[in-house]
Amino acid sequence: MTNVCDPTLLAEVRKYGSFDVSGCFNCGSCTLGCVLSTDHASFPRRQTRQVLMGLKQMVLSSLEPWMCHDCGDCSTVCPRETKPRDGMATLRRYIASHYDWTGITAKINSSKIRYIGSLSFVAVLVLFLAVAYHVYMVKMPLSDFASTPMPLKHMFPMMTHFTLAVVLLPLFFLLSFAVRMYRFTMRGTEKMTMAPNLYFTEAKTFLYHLTTHKKMGECHEKSRWPKHLVLAWGVMIKLSLLVFALSWFQTDKLYQISHPQRWIGYLITAFIIYGAADILVSRLRKKKEVYKSSDMWDWTFPILLLAAAISGIVVHIVRYAGFELATHYAYAVHIMISVPLLVIEMPFGKWTHMIYRPMALYFQSIKEKALQKQWSVQGVPSHVAS
Ligand code: SF4
Ligand code: SF4
């Protein structure tokens, strides 16, 4: 890799949040205090130096910012209070913006106005589409909107297609960005004596971290991991239900409250509300280092999750109660919250870490295995052996 110094890198990174390096005297306490940092993947001090030195290619090819689990242990031990945890979060936004070939991530991650504007734009667009559907497809006069109750059923076929589109399209974009992450971070690895089958044999690492988030449990703040896991599982099951089992919510028989499948929905809603509310309360209380400094992106994601879950409950209650007009309006509010969450947050926002983080651990595992293999063939280099 050719490392060309880019003197604009620090200013560029700072567009994505705080990156305070002015007081850093390179002592390394942050790296020593980070239980996730290893000999092979050292952070956060190294990334701070790379940004300061303008080593853009090195920064963009690094997996370490994704291996950081945002616990704040490094900020606690930093004698200069430069908040390396915040720096790593900023770096993740900067790097994710380069994975995204559409340029949208860069725009919304570097401007709060554009970020809120994009969420608002999608919400208004959803409302417009809902009104247009009723006016042009259902042939409902605008004057009937405030007075004509209609069972929700007439929307079910359209709802199914719409839901699949707003879940699968963002997922497609996110996966295409993950392919670019591979290109950015694994370039040059093929020069190692690496068997391609490592990509298959190490796939278990990706699945393990995708489903357990186990690394978070290794940080000093232990209580965060089970709560994060509950939230992550709630969201993953919810997405799976939307894609594979939307009919459960649309069929009268399955909509009966006694049906066991309903209770899966209640359980995951409780998971999401508990996980999102816990994050918000912790950010308000600011007792733990991880929650002491929060930027807009940290707030918006749990707020949207909580609002989507609560508005879903309201739809559920008014539908059971038989208030058809209220159900329509409650549903309109629910999708005005849920769709921006799916369309903006999942492929471009904070939610991207659900894929990038396990991917980074997967790629890192491949690199380490490849290195061991290379050393077993060529011998351990003298500077490592000593
Ligand atoms: S602990 Fe603070 S001062 Fe020391 S290297 Fe890390 S960021 Fe710099
Ligand atoms: S926030 Fe936690 S995981 Fe991330 S670098 Fe600091 S100590 Fe390590």
C-alpha cells in the first residue's frame, strides 16, 4: 500500500463529528485501557496518529474502528481528556461514508440539517404516497378522509409490496456497501499465502458476532451487553417477520389475540422498547462514560426505534378496539416513523454497524489466520519473534 500523506484528512474527518487530538501526547493509555485492542488490531491510539499524519488510505483500510464497541473505557483513562471513544465514533461515520457508493452516507453523516432533512423528507413522502394511494387507487375523495372509516384490509396487498420494498431495498444497498468494505479493507491480503477457503471456514465468526455481540460483554461496562443483545434480537426478529410473515398481521384468524404467533410480536416489541428506552435514559443520566457525550446520530436512532414500537402498539390497540378511522391515522403515523428508520438509518445511518461490525471481526479473523499460515510457511519475521 502506498501511504500518501493527505494534510486535509483531519479537517475532513472532523466534518463527521468530534475528533479532539490537540491534547493527545501519544501516551498509549487509551490502547492499554481498551480490552478489545490486541497486538494484531491495535486501537484507538494508532488511528488517532494515522489521522494526524494524514494517512488516508491506511485509515480507510482499517478494520479497527468497527472492532471498537464504543464502551468509553479509553476515554476514562485518557489523562488529556481527548475522548478517544468519540474520535472512534466519528471515524466510523467517516469510513462508512466511503463504503457508500451513492454518496448519501457522506451527506447525512456530515450535516445534521441534511440528516434530519432526509428523515423528514422520507416521512413526508410516505404520507404523500398514502394519500395518493387512497385518492388514485381507492378513488376516495379527499373530503372523505376525515369522516369515512374503512377496514384496513383494502390496503393489505399494497402494504405487503411496500413493506418488502422498504426492508429489502435498504438491505440490498447495505450489502453492496459491505462489498466495498471488503475491497477497502482486504486489498493486499490476497498477497499472503492465504487459502480462499478461509472465507468459508471463518464465516462462523461473522455469524457468531452478528448474533451474540459478544465482544461488547468483554468491556468493563458489563451490563450494556445483555441490553444491547435484547434490542438487536428484537430488531432482527422484527425485520424477519416483516419479510417472511407479514401475513400474520393481516389474516383475521392469526390476528386473534389468543394466537401464539401474536405473542412473538409482543415479545419483540417489548425487547425493542426496553433496549431503546434504556439507551435514552442512560444518555439523559450521563452516568457512564459511554453515555456522557452523545451527538444527534446517537439520539435519533433509539428515538426512532422507540417511536416506531410505540406507534405500532397504538395501531394494534385501535384496530382491536374497532376504531377503523383511528387505525388508518395511527397506521399513517406508524409508517411515517418506521419507513425513514428503515430507508435512512439501515443503509446510511448508525444502524449500519449491525453489518459492518461483525464483518470487521470476520475479516480480521481471516487476516490473522492467513498471517499464521504465512508464518508457518516462511517463518516468523525476526522483529516479531524478538
Ligand atoms: S490516552 Fe489520551 S493522550 Fe494518551 S494516546 Fe490516548 S488519546 Fe492520546
Ligand atoms: S470505546 Fe471501548 S472498545 Fe472503543 S477504543 Fe475505547 S476502550 Fe476500546
